[in-house]
Amino acid sequence: MSQEAFENAVKTMIESVGEDTKREGLEKTPSRVFKAYQFMYGGYKLDAKEILSQALFETSNDEMVVIKDIEFYSTCEHHLLPIIGHVHVAYIPDGKVVGLSKIPRVVDVFARRMQIQEQLTEQIADAVLSTIKPKGVAVVVQARHMCMEMRGVEKVNSKTTTSALRGLFKTNDSTRKEFFSHINSSSGNRF
Ligand SMILES: [Zn+2]
């Protein structure tokens, strides 16, 4: 789709609420929205498995690796309004670990798409599982949904929590408990 067609669509949206697309403050808005969309939806052009595969290292360590409080910004696929929250990712290596900076990048790959929180959670877990091939993966996402808050449908500040547990995190109680005690020690976060 061309930038011109995109900008015309934005103009139509602006006019439909009764605004004047020619006034100074709005004149460049269609091209700004185009650039914002390229960034916000840049995840479609990225491959999570490729990012993870580039930074795999052999290890004999089989202790739980936990990356907590990864901030993310996404948009819901129903209203294209922001979803803002945190992701916690844990895995238990089975011969391989990944460079720690790659996990937040993988979160962005899926957050920068039109999403529902449940799918975002699963996609992160499955990318880690299929690439690092660990003994288990756990992903917890806690987020605020602007489509609930801005439209006044639900209580302001309510948070939605979703989780995806694979391997040992699903089958082993003590592994799961260890993970939740790690993420519950986050300041102010309780699950
Ligand atoms: Zn929504």
C-alpha cells in the first residue's frame, strides 16, 4: 500500500469526526501517523526465531533464567488502541542459552503488531521454545488496555494477566512456584 493511500485514509478518519484536515495542527498529521504506524507495526517485518538464533550459546547450566519487567507497548487488534504492560520470561536451559538482550527484542517483534494479549503471550513462549529448545518456558504478561479504559467500558487501572507455561513449568509444581516467587518479588507486582 502506498503512503499516499494511507494518508488519504487518515484524512478520511480525521474528517469523519468533524475536523478540518487543512488547519495547521492537522496538516502534517497523516504523514506523522504513517511514520508512527511504520514503527508501531514494524514487528511484521521481523523474525523472532532469526533474532534468537543469532545469539545462542552452549551451556551446561540448567538453572532457571528469569528476565523480569520487560516493558512493552502494543495495540489491540479490535480497536487499534494501546496495550501497555510488562512481560516476564523464564526458561530452563537444555544445553543452550540466548543472549539476554534478545528476549526484550522478541517481545517487541510480537508487541509491534495488531494483537490480543493472549496471543502475544503464546507467541513469545513459542518463539523461545522452538529456538532455544529449553526444558521449559514461562511467559507472564500483565497489561492495561486503553480500549477498556479510554472508552470507559471497564474500571480504570484494571490490569489483565495472561500466562503461557510450557515443559517443566507446566508439569513441575516446584519449578512453577520458583518462577512465580521470582516475579512476585518485583516491586509492586503481584500475581
Ligand atoms: Zn480493544
